[in-house]
Amino acid sequence: MEFLFRDTKEGDNVLDLGCGNGRFYEYLKKSNYIGIDPSVELIKICKNNYPEASFKVALGNDLPFEDELFDKIFSIAVLHHIPSEKLRKEFLLEVKRVLKNDGIFILTVWNLKNKLKGEKDVFIPWYSEKETYFYCFNLEELIQLVKDCGFEIIDSGEILIGKKPYSNFYIKCQKKK
């Protein structure tokens, strides 16, 4: 997954949207980095592990930033946790609002097709939670959603995570001009 972060330069304003425990900060620390997550506990972990970085508690569909602030926005394994198409579109439109006109948005979602047979909205165990919500995207559906929200696709595909059948879908895109 490291290739997703390769084009980030020193001086880029970067938003790690849904930063979780801050694990991607190491790839992005040369930039002007901000990580946000709705979990107060995860942000505490981030601040403890990376006190030099900027982390905030915030929701992805109500970002506390001015329009067109970020050169790059990363949303790694977040969108599949948003529980309706309406809320997923609000999330993507908010990303579009804070992304610069020539900025890049990179997102990933889990590919659950080999694990679940035809279901779209599922609850599966994740860490200590007995039931965590996941939306089961296929790549074509994800691409269409991103396009419908006003982005142009630059690149998309599948990233193998460990051994098959585990993978993520990714999209690299920017605002339509």
C-alpha cells in the first residue's frame, strides 16, 4: 500500500481522513499533516504515539476546515464503514469541498467479495467489537459513486493484502474540471 503515498511532497497540505491509530503518519510526515478520526480514544493514541503531528476528533461528513485547503486527502479503509449511500455521498462531497482544485484524493475500501456471498450491508466481528458495520463494494460500484460525486478517476485497482483472498480496492482521483 506504500505506493499510494509515494507522490506526497514536503509542503503538501495532507488530510488523513479516518486516521485511526495514526499508522500512516510515518508515510506522510514530510507533509503538513493533519489526521482526523471520530474516535476520541484513537486520537489519544495518535497524540501519544506522534506528539509532533496534528490530530483532531472530527466527522468525515462535517470537516472543520476551509474550502480547498488540502493538496492530498487519504481515506484508507473508511468509506465501507459508512452505513448508507446518502451518508457516503455526503462524505465524498465534503472531501471534494476541502480538496484543492488540482488536489488528489486517494481512498481504499475492503474487498469482501470472497468472504461474503452477495450481501451488501453486513455486520462482522472486528477487533473487540462483536458487530462492526461494513458495506461490501465492488470496484465498479465504488468508481461510479466517486464519479457521481464529481471526481475524475486517475487510477483504480486492487491491492493484495498478505495472502489471497485479502485485498482492498483503491481509487486515485481529483475534482472534475
